[in-house]
Amino acid sequence: MRPTESRRSPSPALLARQMIPCIDVREGAATSPSGAGGLSDPCDVVGIAAGYARDGAEQVFLDIVDAWPESGYLPGLLGELKATGLDLLVSVQHGTLPSPRTCAEILTAGATAVSVSTSMVAEPDRVAQTAQLIGPRRLMGVVNCSGDRRHGWHTLVDGGATPTTVDALHVARRFGDLKVRALLANSVDREGTGSGYDLDLTRAMARASGLPAIASGGAGSAEQLADALRDGDATHVLVNDVVHSGRETIGSLSEALCRCLADEAD
């Protein structure tokens, strides 16, 4: 097979690695039971993550909804999750950044990167200082957005609960200036709808930041994942309810995604 043909028709294994499943966590357990098969405890974070790893995922996004003072269980949980072999992308308290020392402790416990969202709007100097101290590749940017291409996108903080007047592309450029690991572009308007990602948003964020972009918000089918990877300038796609519910698996999505992209190549 020639190299150009390989690029047009990636394998299911490669496509599985481009998916980042998300697990919402409270008090050390998934916030809602998973519908995935083979789980003795449908709220067991480690069991859920291990299933994603077996299906070929390479990374998992852990959205810890507890505040930092209530997340003392996190180092122990990360220690267990390391055994899955997954890269652990960790957001705590809606992307609020604690002290560099606390970040270092989480990284030592097993996190691959600490996610930053709210703090980039509330205290960008702290984010820049932390990036300098622990290394920008140990941080991942998240921008929760509302809006559209015509009117622009504004940033929301506190996990998307609080709107601001801050231009989302301005925040994306700040993350790009710091050269963090990647930028997750999340459309709050599409979360939970299954209507597909906001491709205009993902493209705009990727180009404004110059960072690898992760499409987020609205995933419901393999076709939508294909759209993001092909037309949305996304390097990865975040999947949450579509796999957590058990409706699809990372494996079934990667097989269907492979077929989608192969059909388009033909």
C-alpha cells in the first residue's frame, strides 16, 4: 500500500487512538452508571477506563467535578488508573488551576496533563507561571464556548455554567502562546445533543492557537467524528455519552469511522 493510500484509509486501531473518552467523576466514582458491558460496578472509574483501553483508546479525560479540597482521593485513583496504560488528562473544579506544587503532586501521582479552563480567564498570569514551572506540555487548555461563526464565540467558565464576555479565540491564542499540550474546543450549546460538533469552532480554535485541537460537544455518531477529523481541523475527538451510555464502544465507533473515511476516499 502506498503512503497516500494509508493516509486516506487509516486503520481502526489508529482511529481508536484519536478518540478521547471522558469520564465525569465525583467522590471517586463516575457521576452516572456506565452502560458498557462487562462491568461489575458501572460507576467504577478504573473499570470503565480499562474497557476503553482494551478497545484501543490511548487517552482518557477525567472531569473531576469536586472542588480541589474535596479531591483528596485523586492521587490514589490516578495510581490505580496508571495500570490501564492510558494517558490521564485531568480537570478538577472546572479547570481551576491550584498551586504549581499541587499540580506537580497530581502529575507525580500519574496524571499526564492538568486541564486548565476557568483559570485562564480568571487568572492567566497564574497559568503562565505554572506552565513555566512544570512545563507547558503538562497543561492542556479547555475553552467552553457558546455562539457561532457569524456572531463569534464567547467563553464560559465554571464548567460552562457562567457566561463571560471574553472572546473564545482570544483565550485560544493565549493557550497557543504558552504552547500547552493541546486545546479542547467545547461547544456548550451542543453538549448532550448528539447533533455533531461545531466544526467552525474547532477550525477557528485550531487556527487561532496553532495547537492540536480536540473537538468536543455533540458527538453522536461515527459520521460526526469523521466530519471533525476530516473537515474540522481536529486531531482528536472527545466522546462522552455516546460510549458511556453503552450505545457504542470505542471499538464499534472506530470500525464505523474507518468505513466512513474509506467510503469518502473511494
